[in-house]
Amino acid sequence: MALSSSVLATLAEIVGPDGVVSSPEGRLVYECDMHTFYKGAPDVVALPRSAAEVEAIVRLCRRARLPIVPRGSGTGLIGGAMAPSGGVMVGMNRMDRILEVDLPNRCATVEPGLINLWLTRAVQDRGYFFAPDPSSQMVSSIGGNVSTNAGGPHCLKYGITVNHVLGLEVVTGAGDRVQLGGRVVDRPGYDLTGIAVGAEGTFGLVTAITVRLLHAAEAVKTVLASFSSIEHASEAVSGIIAAGIIPAALEMLDALMIRAIEEGIGAGYPKGAAAVLLIELDGPAAEVEAQAERAAAICRERGALDVRVARDDAERALLWKGRKEAAGAVGRLAPTYLLQDAVVPRSKLPAIMREVLAIGERHGVQIANVFHAGDGNLHPLILYDDRRPGELERAKAANEELLHACIAMGGTVTGEHGVGLDKAKNLPLQYADADLNFMYRLRGVFDPDRLMNPGKLLPAHPACGEGFRPARPRLPAGAWI
């Protein structure tokens, strides 16, 4: 849509002329997130520096009935930070300050554009860290992490983003600035903070975040175990957890991914292995030492080819560099890929990995695997070359079949990346009509005009539209809008 000159002029008054991006080439930069499969450029991009400016932008858009699309660093993987219907994109990158560090209360308040890793670097000399660590933590913003409820390798022990958010300041779709939660851990009433984390911008724009800070562990050990089969590696994962050991991280990579990483990064993974486990343990030094020995023994009992412990911080950093740059290394195998993010119960890992292999063979595509094995969160990368006729279609078919297989095994459509535009159509696989309708009505409380990030999170489904009445209502009479 073409925006009126008055809207553009008012935006410039709110954020300043240098805070408005309206040229075609400027807007093109914002047409997609890291999931480049979905593209849609906004009609204009606004770059506010304060919550007051965000509030003014939302109220302007509401008066003009313009869609609002929030954007952080654009590192999302779900088509969440692009504008399929045009409208105004609100980039939060300039709001990147640490507003307060409160170590007595073990928390900090930050703006949404702050890069994830910057917070840990700001407090690490005082012995603290911010636990959520998506693989993109060097570039992803904390506001984006809140939007998608991002996870990461260390979420097995420490939990995902929602477990580390104490409070939020949000400008809702109604144009109101509200405070959800605060510094007190246990608050009376409904958990509105928990509802807003993971809402993917469909409730409003987050302008400040109060997060937990954790004290750094006394000791850390990183163990690399290699296996002759994914099944043996999966059995080792279950064995470690069953023994009462909860590693900080428990990651698995298959042979194809190992090859890509070693050719591109040289992280020291054994090239001949069918799978490796990257196991990180942290805590009191005596406990970590005992757990590392026990975890290594369990791996050997499950047929490990080799088990070794990182000798120093440099080797540990290199092992993690391989894991965190895995997606980029896949460029050595294929020019493009579809990245799935689904979850199965941990006990189903051997079964789902056999199914992944079978799906790849059925559709004639290679699938490289790297995932958070400790909590069953899969990240298969389905490789294809869209210059070759039919490859994209086969990759998409494999992607959908894989997701359906995870759901059939008692899993879920996403473990940490979120829903966005990419998975909205898949929510009916997991939720009944009544559940979807409840989400739709809840969204309307925060965003009555349905202007916030339209087309994301909720599917185009009868339960998510005005006036829908199911043939057999599952809710009490009068509960549907």
C-alpha cells in the first residue's frame, strides 16, 4: 500500500528524519529474516529511540489502520520479522541500552535492541551471566529472543527465555504502555509476563525487559563423545538423564553435519563418526568432576568410539564454535536449506532419527542434523538447490512429513524458534479449535484492531476469525466471540 504523505511526515516528526527508511532500496533490506523463504517489504521502516516514540508510532498506525511489524536483529528463522501485508515496520535496534544492573536482586533491565551476548559481557567480570544463549546470541537481540521465546544449547539445564524474564514494559496494540511483572519473582494474579513472552509481537511492542542474572559456575567441563550410530548416541542421551545428571548442554550432530563443520571450521570433531555428543557440565568443581566421569562411562557403555574432555578454555571454545556455526557451515554442502524446529519426547530420539533418514531417502534429499538432544529439540537441515527443477518441492514435502512425524510421536511444532508465518498453518496439528479460538480472543485483549504483526503465530483457520461457530462447541455457551 502507498502511505500518505501525512503519515510519513508524522513518522519523521516522531523519530526524526534519520529514523525513517522509505526508499525502495532501504526497505528491501527489511524484506525477510534469516528464513529467506518468506519475503515481504514494509511500506516504511521507523527506528525509534525511546518507549515514548514507540507509543506515538503505535497510536499513529492505529489511527491510520496500518499493520505494525516489530523487528529486532532479523535473525529469526520463522518469517516473523517481515511484512507480508506491508505497513510500518518498527526496528528496535537503536533501543540497545542496559538501563540498570541490579546485582543484589540478581537482575538487569535492558532495552529490546540489546544484543544477547552484550549483557553477559557487561556483567561477567562480576561473576554473573545471562543464561539464554541461542546460537545467534552474538547478533540476536534480547527483544527478539523474548518475542519468540528463544532457547539455545544451555536451555536443558537453565531453561528458555521465559524462565529468565521477570518483567516487561509493553506498548500494546491499543497504544497503551503497560508494565507486566517486575523484579519480584512470585507475583499475584495472572502470569501476563509469561503470556507476553513468545507472543511474537502480536500483543504489542516490548520496550524494556527485566531479566534474571545467574552467578557463574565454579567449574565447567565439556566432553566430546563419538559414536558409530545415531541410535547409540541417542541411547547415551537417555542414559545420562536417567542417571540423574542434567548437563548444562547436551547436543548431537550427525555425520553430514560433522563433515560440513570440519571442512569449514575445523572444530576437532572426529570425521569418521556417525554422530557426536557435545556434553557440557557446570557447577561446583567436585560435582562437575564426578558427573563428567559418570557421563563418560555411560557413553562408553552405549558404544562410544571415543570420549575426550576439552583440555582448556581454548579447546572448549573451539568445540562450541563448531556447534554454534553449524548452520553456516552447511553452505559447503548445498546452496540452500529448509531448517526444521520440532520436538519429540527424549525417549523417541532413536525412532525419529530413523524416520528422518527414511524421509530423506523417500524424497531424494540430504538431511543434516544438529540438535538439542537433551530435550528432544530437533534441527534437521533439509538441503536443496533451488536452481534444479523439483528440488525445492521435494524439500518442502520432506519438511512437512518430518513435522507430522514429530507430532505423531507426541511432540510439538516448535521447540525454540517460534511459529511466525512459517508454522502458523501447522498449529491445528497440535491444538483443537477451542484452543485456537481462545488464543485468538486473548490476542484481541492486547491488540483489538488486529494490527500487530498480522499473519503471524495464529493460522488462517475458522477458529481464528470473527463469527466462527464450530458444529460441536467445546466451550460453554457464550464463550466464543
